[in-house]
Amino acid sequence: MARRKAGIGEELPEVNFSDYNGVRCLHLGTEWVQGSMKLDDPYEIELEYVQRMMAWLLFVEPTQVATRHAMQLGLGAGALTKFCRRQLRMKTTVIELNPQVLVACRGWFKLPPDDARLQVVIADAAVEIQRPEWQGMVDALQVDLYDHEAAAPVLDDEAFYAQCRALLTDEGCMTVNLFGRASSYERSLDKIAAAFGEEAVWAFKPTREGNTVVLAQRTPTRPSREALAARAETIQTRWNLPATKWLRVFKPCRKP
């Protein structure tokens, strides 16, 4: 997760971490968890909603995954970034506002240094995603932009989601974390549908914690349940993600 640009006189929140029962959690000056890592398995994804941010894999041929480009808006504890780079072997780009978060991820959360497959850009996501070099270049866009109070997404309007859509390749997908039990969820969903088209939007049911992951496709498709089930089995076998369970709680938001 990441904050948008701080206003005049406003400081970015302090970054710290806590360890409990074998899990390390990232905090931005509050008790809210902004990301986590299993200490004995630092390259797996620990949180359920973060696992669901990988649902775009359901729409990609597994043999092509390593040739694709993943981008995260908000570094958090680096779980998605590490997974995309290491397990999926994808080119991976992150846009993160707070340089302290990057320092924390490199020091406490096993994030490797930049290399041929990894680039971390310290920038305001709202500005950076408008740069020409990113347009139409991203296959998997993962958006998790909450501030230190985790009250609502800091970037959440139709224009922002339209800019996200412009980043995607024709077969690309965006996944975004929303609080599915919050009053803002339906409004956020409407904005995503307005930017992508209603037929392009899929969503999970909320997790126990209330996080709902929404997926939007640049080019809408409707794979059969049989095709999705077969793809989920492959994802689970190859990358140890609970993809077969996803299909019980993941469906198109609206029928075309």
C-alpha cells in the first residue's frame, strides 16, 4: 500500500514493523497492517486478499506468464513484487511514493535490489502512470493504494481507473484492493465499471477482514467455468496459490 503525494507541510508516515507468530507486518505509523511476510517463507504470499490480487493469472496462458510485465501501484511489504519477480519470473515494476517503504522492504522484507527483472520507481502513482513509456505496456496491474489509516483508496475516481486501463496491453488485467464492507465499495465499483465497461469487471466476495479484490480486463472475455477450473488447477499446482478456491467466490460483477 502507498500514500498519494503529501500536501504542503504534510509528512509521509513513519514506517515500522512488528513480528508475531512467525509473521512480520509492515505499519505506517499505526496499528493497521500494510503488508506481511512469513519469516520462514518470505517469498510466498501470506495474506488472503493479496493472494487474490493474483487472479489475473486465470486469464493468461501459464506458459506465457514469464514473458509478461507486472506493475504494482503501492509496494506495501513487497509480497506481490517478490512473487511476480521470483516465482513467476516476470518483468516487474513498482511505483511507490514513500522511500522509507522501499528501505524497509529491502532491510526487513527480503526485497531484492533492482535488476533486469525488477524496477522500483519512487514517484506519485497518479503522475507516474501518465508517462508515455508506460502506456499499453503492462499485462498485470495490481493496485493497492491505501493511506496509513486504511480508510479508503487514496486514488479512486473514474479518471484514475481510465489511466490504469490505458497502461494495459490488450490482454491485460487490473486487480485492485477495495474494502468490500465499506460504504465506498459500490461507488468504487461503479467508477471501475465506467472506466473499463461493465462487462470487463469481476469481483471476489469480501475476505473475513473485509477486503474485496476487483478485477478489470482491458478486453472483456467470458471463459467457461470449465476453462477457468482447469486454469485454476494449473495455477495451484505450479505456483501454490489457492486458485481452485477462488472460483467459489469470484464471478463477473454484472452480466453483459
